[in-house]
Amino acid sequence: MKKIIFASHYTFAKGLKDTIEYIIPNAPKIIAISAYLDNKPIEDEIKDVMDTMDPNDEVIVFTDLMSGSVNQQFVPYVKKNNIYLISGASVPAVMAVILGSMNEKLSDVLIRRCLKDAQNQLVYVNDALKVIDDEDE
């Protein structure tokens, strides 16, 4: 079974979960881990969630920051099969991976392609509007 985990500092993961569940109501189950809201160490929160995963589950983990403590606590789990860790979570990246994996078997190739597609959504709109204005003249 496919499982999705959003993990972040503070409440970004919860907000991302709410947004994705609104946009993709048939998405696989999403678990949000909001770190540092209480005194529970993040490694314990992550372990509690990861201990519920079946060895056959495909687990896609999205974190907020590549060098952040939340992401680093997931790194040891990547050594297990079927754990895919993606940092720099954004709505376009999450949507691309979830929708892509609903239509294709989850793989490194699929994730790389989805992330490349999502990068194209990161646009400085002022420049894009300038190009449109220049074309209209």
C-alpha cells in the first residue's frame, strides 16, 4: 500500500496535508508530522509513525528543508526498500508525485520526472508578465 508522509518544522506539514486532500480527494492516506509543537523529540515522532509501516508499503516522505533536522531524521530510513525521501516540499511537487504515482508504478525515475516538472512551476511572475506584455506590443 502507498503511504504519504509530510514532515516539517511547525505546522507546514498539516497545512500541506489539508491543501492536498482538498485538491486531490482520492489521494492515498497522508500523515502529517508537525515537529517541535511539544516537547516530544522529532526522532521519536518519526519512529512512532515509521513503526506503523508494513515492510511492503511504499512510503513517500516529503520534508520542508534538505538540511533541516526533520529531513535528517528520515535519512536512516531511506536504506530500507520502498522509502522515498523528498525535501523542499511544495504543492506542485507533491501533486506531481501523487498524481504521477496514481497512474504509474512508483520508481526513482518517476519521482525524478515529477520533480523536474514541478520545478517548472517555480516562476518569477513579474518576468513572465513582462514577456507577455512585450509580445502584446
